[in-house]
Amino acid sequence: MRALVILLPALAMLAACDSFFAAPEDRPVSAQDFPRPDRPVSEVVSNQFSNEDARDERGEAQAVMDMADITEGMTVADIGAGEGYYTVRLAARVGDDGRVLAQDIDRDALERLGRRVERERLENISIKLGEPDNPQLPTDSFDRIFLVHMYHEVTEPYAFLWRMWPALAEGGQIIVVDVDRPTNRHGIPPKLLFCEFEAIGYKLVEFVERPDLKGYFARFERGDTRSEPDIIEACSNG
């Protein structure tokens, strides 16, 4: 009995220690200087390229690349590249003198994309693993950054967009294609999208609703200054 009496306080102290050293929030430590987004986040879905023929039939990639003014020699990042639907088409558009960086947080998808790149001998494509709050892009590198049907899956949008800022080259732009519906239904309302980008310091330069893309097209550029993390306020999802 005496041993049990001694053991119970010891267990209580151990539990208290565990709570003390546990992470204060269910977020990456590297994101905790930024506000938590006021919105649910869609689960990441598989981007299998079995539906590529259907997407090409409606001219999706060609339309988006035309609107984004993609030309030979450009350097483009395809964030959330998945199986590479946009990656391989961007590579063909920018040509041998251009470069495409395919990034995703899904290691398995990138391995499959790597095999595709090797099989199709696409020598102007690089592949990089990203993080939920950091696209891990080299600085001063990209004429365009594509976020196509994936931004609503970003769990830490303020940290993510803040760390993306230095990757744009002079005059570089971020291209967003998404759907006007709640974020937990694989879309994001345009007003919420605009607010989250503007909170970092980006400015909207074009917005077009495109039924043929089953969504909308938005183009952003860097503004005059990037907001410091401690002054960023989360946008209301109301």
C-alpha cells in the first residue's frame, strides 16, 4: 500500500512534466509566429494524372498558361505539382532555355513524378520537397509561381505566403486557380483569397471568373513591403 501511495504522486508529476514540455499548439513551431487561419482546410487529395485527357479536352492548362503569359525561357514553380499535369506542360511551354521546379509536400507523388520526368526525358524540370508552411523555394528565381487548385489545402497560409515572397524574381507573379466555394469543400472564396494575400503585402493585379476552368484565375504581385509576422492579422472567414 505504501508503494502505491508513493507511486501515484510520482505519476502525477510525470504527467505534469509531459504537459510542460509538449508543443503549445498543434502547429509547426516554424509557423507559430504567424496567425492561425480562420478557416477549415481541405484534406490533400491525390492528383493522379489519369484525368489528364479530360482536362486537356477543355484546354485547361493551355488556357491558364496563356492567361499567365508563359513564354519560352521563363522560370516557373509549380507548387502542389502532384503527378505533374501542369509541370510537364509548363516544361514544354518554357522550352530548353526555361526551367520548371515541381514542388509538393507529398513525397510519394514526387517520386512518381520523378519517374515520369525520367521516362519522358524532360531535362528542364527539377523536383523539390516542400513543407506545409514553407515552399522551400530559392530566392530571386521565378517569373511565375503556380498555385493551381491547391491553395485551399495550405494549412499555414500566412507563413507559406510570407516565405514565398523572396522567391519571386523582379516583376514575378503568383498565379492562383481555384474554385469559389468553402475551403473545406476544396475551394476558397475570392474575398478570403484576396485578404490572405493582401495581409502579407501582395497586390491583386487580375481576377477573372472562368467557367471553362471550373473556377477562377487570379494574379498577384509583390507590393511595396512585406508585412512583419507580428502585425499580420488573420482574415475573417465570415
